[in-house]
Amino acid sequence: MSAKTLSARTHTASAKTSNGLKTFSLHASNAESAPMIAKLRDERPHTRSFAASPTALPNLDPETAATRFLHQALDSKSVPSFTAPKASGVESDFKSLGTETVPLTDTKVVKFRQDYAGIPVYGSLVTVELDDNNELVSLNSSLGQPDKISPVAKIAPEDVLNTIKKVHGYKADVRGVVPKLYFYFDKAKSKWRLVFIAEDVSVQRKEKKASKESRPAPFYMDFVVDAHTGALVEMLPRTPSFAAVTETAKDGKGKDRQIQVEQNGSSKLLKDAQSNVETFDFRFDDPQVNESSLPGKEIANPPKPWPPAAVSAHANAVAVSDFLRTVLQRNNINNKGGPMNSSINCVVAEDSTDGKTWVNAFWNGSQMVYGQTRDGHGQLLSLSVDLDVVGHEMFHGVTDSTARLEYANQSGALNESYSDIFGTIIANFDNPDIGSWNWNVGEGLDGGKPFRSMEDPPKFGQPDNMKNFRKLPNTRAGDNGGVHTNSGIHNKAAFLVLTSKDSAGSFVFTAKEVAAVFYVCLTQHLSRTSQFSDSRRGALLAARSLFRKLPQAQQDARIGAITKAFDAVGIKG
């Protein structure tokens, strides 16, 4: 079998996706791509990447080893589909983004960003995965070719800030913001641009009152400005919206919860130092207008009992922290043990009819913010009462600190879907019978009905197959290009993975295994502009790494189940 035939059968290369990037992947445990890796191993002593140094591979640091594998694969005729694109005759450079040890797969991952003339290619990513001996486990890439685009900006960063300040409908705080140059693929125009991107700009809406159908504006946005013309190219939302001492206290659903609090003199604070979780009361203030006042007032007891809403937010945040630490081996949202704080009783005034209700919750980049609805008796019910909602929103924080998926169009739908996946897994994790799981998201919070269903997306107006993918405008009215709408397609694929059974009628995966697959995919194989097809490819790569030491039949069953699930919803490789 020729090398070209081999690469075609393994689907290691594909046409350009809608984000302008060409993809490629291979994995050592894949029977079809393993010969490529074997050829690379045989060629190693004679390549310029390795021949220059006699140091044995196990003695190299992972970044050096990964760099050599990357350049060897780019140079090798044994991997003809993997090449470094040239733009205007300029070769691609690859800048290391660092090494991460992934406990779930027992591998090390080195990530690289693609540059031209020292300017990053937005959304580009090369992932090189190594085992304990620095041998190549997998290679995954998304590369761009911004050809015939001058790398010289014609406007200054200050011009970018002035453009942002004039954006209609928003008031932007650009203090301390430093725009950076990128090559950026403009999906609307299907062309590459040289742009300045100003990240994490704090914004407020200028409208006096929003319609009931509109979604709250994000607190942070990335602004993309053409570096040649000064025109605003895109506005990318960064803040996704929704939608010591141990004590027993009732939560917002009247359920007894075990919470850990901190003794502070004669009173106790709603703070769990071990998990680095604390809950605050924002006292129906506006987290958008008065963001600087977050997180609000510390909640103490005595003199008053623990508020049920605060108990829900606190206990559910700890549950998410425990899941991250024990199941995913991640040290809280930022993987550094950082705080996971929450504020209850928040109200965006322009989206509330009575100054109390505000049916929303989100991770604002540093903490959780919870609104509230009313139950069947007219009493306020915090959105923190549902563990799946808390898990969903907090997992946006994980996404934002890893893949940083754009919150718009297909990337935004992936962003939402990954939060739904993990919110659902976290909420059901204590139930070993996957067949009896609750697949609804936010059940009982929206007038008694759920927000979404992973099992049956069309039940709540979402498509569940790519043939019904909805092309919506990247506006508030268009749900940022359908981020909450089209997420149902990827959700359905995840549901099918979770519930897949073998010929004997047994579940192929445990919940922990599926969580590991999607977590490794998200954190190691996806980048800002990743599409559904990238998630399929990343999930398969993650599974091959996670299960590579199992008997071949068990590996094949898991790979087959993932492939079948994505095929069923029309997400192709």
C-alpha cells in the first residue's frame, strides 16, 4: 500500500474547514496510521531534526522531543499530507505554547502555535503527544495559509481602541487593553485578513430596555479590527450565558446538603477553604452595571440561617470542584486551585420586570453569577439549585482557560455543548445506571420546563443532525450564530456515545470514560475556531490515547462507538 493511499484511508488530511484551517492527525494505536509512525521511527537517525544531536530520546525534555517530531513529520515523505503551508513565500514558524502532563492518558502534550513573520495564525494549533519515553503517540494539527496578505499594519493600536469605543450599542472599557496582531480568517467573507484583536474588553449595553426575546449582553468581548483598513471585522462574545466546619443545611429545593464553612470568630462564613469555594450575596444588584462590586457581601451565620439559595450555590460548586479534581484530575477551573466563587441574588435590571427575577447564570471569567426565577408558588428560586446548570456554567470557565472556543457560530455551539455534556455528567454521576439518567438541562427553571434535552434536542427546538444545521446571524437576535440552537447536534452525538451498547446489550463506556474522552478532546485538541468535525477527530484521538493499553477488541469497540455516534448526527471527519 502506498503512502498516499494510506493517508487517504486514515482520514489524516481533510479539505479546509469553514474556519479556514486545514486539518491533519495520526495516532500510534490506529492500525492504519501506525505504519506512518513506524516509518518516522526508522527515518529518525537520518533526519536533520534528530541527527544534529546524539542525545537519546528519553533524555530529552518533552518540548525538545516534540519539536523534533514536528519538524521531522513536516519534512518526511512518509507523511505526504502533513506539510507546513507557505504564505507569500514565507515559511510557517511554530511557537511552543508549553508542555502539559495529562494524568488521564498518562501522556505529555506539547502544543504549538503557527506563525508567519512572527504574527500568530488565529485558531491554529499543533498538538504533539508523547509517552513516558518521549516516543510519539499522536499528532494533531489545524493550520492556516493567509496568502498574499501584507504583515504590515497600516493603523496603530490606539486606532483600534478608538474603533472599539465607537461601536454602536455598547459602551466599552478599553483601559489596560493592548490589541495584538493576528492573521485571522473572516468566515463571513471567506478570506484571510491581518487584524488587531483586543481581548476580554469589558462592555455594557447602551439600550435602556431589552426585549423579552433577547439574551443579555456578554460582560466581555473580543474585538477584531482590520489592521489595514481599521474596519471592525467581528465582535466575539467571551462570557457565555445560560441560558473547615461541616454543617447540614437545606438548599433551594428543600434538600439537606452537607456544606463546609469557615469559623470566623463567633460567626461562620460560607467558605470551603479545602475546595477554595466561597459564596456571596449580591443583594439584587446589577452584576453588569456594578461589576466592580462583585462578588458582594460575605454570607455569615449567625445571626441568620444559611439562605437556601446560597446553600445550593455553595454545595453545587463544591460538587463541581470535586468532580474536576477526582474524575478529571483538574485542580479547579484554572487547574491551579484557583477560587470558584459564586454570587447569588443578581439581577441585570434591564432584563428584569420586577427587580428580583432574572433567569440567567454565567461564569464571568472569574466567578459564577446567579439570577433567579419564581417557583410555582411565586417564591424566588435561584438558578443555582440545579447541579447541571452549575456544572454547565462553571465548565465554560474550563473551556475559556483551555480551548477558548469562540462564543459564536459552530465554535460557540461546541462551547455550549461541552458545558451541557459536563453539566449532565456531573449531575448524574452518582447514578451508575446511565440508562436511567436525566438528560434534560435546567429542568424546572424555565416556567417548569427544561432549557434543552441531550436525548431529544428537537423537543426544545434544536436540530439533532447536520442536515438540519441552522445558519443564523452572529447577533444577539440570532443567538450568536446559533450557539444554543446548533449545540443540540453535538449534544446528541455525546448522548449516543454515553448510551452506546455492545452486542450483548452492555454499555460500552462508563460515565468516567466518556468524561475523560471529551475532557481530553476539549483541553488538548481544540482551539478557538474549532468546528464539530474537529471535535470528532479530537474525541477519537483522545480515546485512542486513553484506551491504548486495553485489549484490541475493547479499543475497537470504543472507537467504533464514537465513530458511529458522530456518523449518526452527520458530523463527518
